Amino acid sequence: MDQLHRTAPEPVSAKGAGTKPRRFVFVLLPEFTLLSFACAIEPLRIANRMAGRDLYSWISLGEGGGSVRCSNGTEFVLDGDLGEITRDDTLMICGGLDIQKATTKRVISWLRREARRGLPVAGLCTAGHTLAKAGLLDGRRATIHWENQDSFTEEFDEVTLTKSVFVVDGNRMTTAGGTASIDLMLKLIADDHGEELAGAVADQLIYSAIRTDQDTQRLSIPSRIGVRHPKLGQVIQIMEQNLEEPISPALLARDVGLSTRQLERLFRRYLNRSPKRYYMELRLQKARNLLLQTDMSVINVALACGFTSPSHFSKCYRAMYETTPYRERGAHSGARAPA
């Protein structure tokens, strides 16, 4: 039986003929997310293949050199330690679990030094935290994985955080994690060598719905909760935007043109809980994120989630998570991270 062979594709037209390959320097932080890294590096490889020439090259660095382990346990051999790179390079910081611990003083000082030379710098997945910690996102727009948004907002109020899949603000780039790296890289490929090549890369990736920086990383509220009642969706959106100062069910109902009883019926019918209970769950979910991802005191976490009494906060938290906020913080100290 004849074997099947993959033949080299016909070269796709790419702008910038004869230009020097653009080099990407991937900095792999401990516990980085493999998916985000793979979704950034594979479009570069495919772009070279589709163009029939080397448009891009890349290396991987990390603190101390040697090797680094990603969040799924796979170990990667690095090309080197954090050293001086060229002004033509593009820096891609790859984050993942326990980003606070991975963002060391040496990483921050090295990142600041290289950024002062004018290099484009990207933070993939949770590495937006690393860029913000180094002060590289001050006064800029950025994004980060939705699970880290609460903690990021509390720590970096000088950064304009969005819910976009990716953000490009000048020579600073951030992605929300997961497959969002593909969208960013396709944009860079299109900017460098044209839409035709970017489209050919997307086809090779079986990536039919290319997203822009106008797309958000989470599903709409109706899609997320499986409910398509417009007024219920409006109320939930208002709740999510007002966790620090909760609004009473009566005012929520009035804001969307319902009576309090009608609102109660909607929540019971579609979500099997009262508006008050659903609101409480949203506030406690935010509280847990802050406890696991920040160094905020338990009292400040309580205040940030609309609890004026620490004892009431502790009681509600125990009812939902079967542990107290203090025990939650203690059990996960040193391992704060997104899922």
C-alpha cells in the first residue's frame, strides 16, 4: 500500500522579501502554561513553512538557564539564562500558575532593563502580571486571564484592564491565555507580511474564527449561564459590576423594569436560587480569587466584596466553601494561582 507523504506547500506571497528574520525571545517562567506557549510559537513555524523561507526565528530563555517545568509537568530545555538580547528582538513572557512567585526580582530588573532599550514586550496568559509588576503597563491598556482579573485590578490600578482576548498598546502586548496567543500572532504575522500569509497560517491551524482585540475572552452572560432571558442577563451584568457595593433586589428589579416578585420568579425559574443568593455567590467567588491570588488581608478582601463585617464574611464563606477565609489563605499560601 502506498504511503502518504505531506508535500511542501506552494509558497504563499509574503511582504518584506529579503528582510532579516524577526526573532522572538520566549521567556518561560516556572509553571508556565504550555498551551499559550505552543499557540504562540507554532504560528511562527507554520509561517516559515507557508512562505518557503525563514521569516521568523526564536529562542527560549529562563532564569538560571538549564530547564524549566511547565504547569502540566513537562520539562523544557532552555537555550540560555536571562542575558542581553538585541534591540531587534521581540520579548514574549510566558506565565501560568503561581505567577506572583514566578515574578522574581531578577526577572523584573532584567525585564525593565531590556524594555528601556525599546523592545516590544508581550505578556502571555498570566504574564501580564509580570509586565505590570515591572511597571511596563502603567498608563496602558492590557488584558489577563479572566480568573486573574479581580486580583490584577486590586493590585495595578494604574493599568486600564480590559476583557479582550488580546491587547496591543504601542509596543506592549498582553493576551488572556489559552488560544488567545494564536490571535495575537496572526495579527503580528499580518502586520509583518500581509493578510494572505496570516490567513494561510490560520488555515493550517484549522483556526476558522480569527479574533481581534475587540473580542472578549468570556462568553456572554446568557451563553455562560444557559439562559436567554434579556432582563435576567441585564440584572446579572449589574451584579457583576457592583460586587463591592451590592445593590438591593428591589433596586435591581426597578432598574430593568420589573417588580421584585417578578425578579424572584425569574431567578427561581432559570437559576433555581434567589437573586440574593446568586449575588452572594458572585461576591464569594471574587473573595476566593482574591484570597488565593493576592496578599490582601482577609479584612480588605471582605470589604472589596461588599462585606462590612468580618464575622459575617467568615460565616458566609464557610457556608459556601466549608472552610474559613483564614484557613483558605493558609492552606494555599505559596501556591496562589489561576486554574
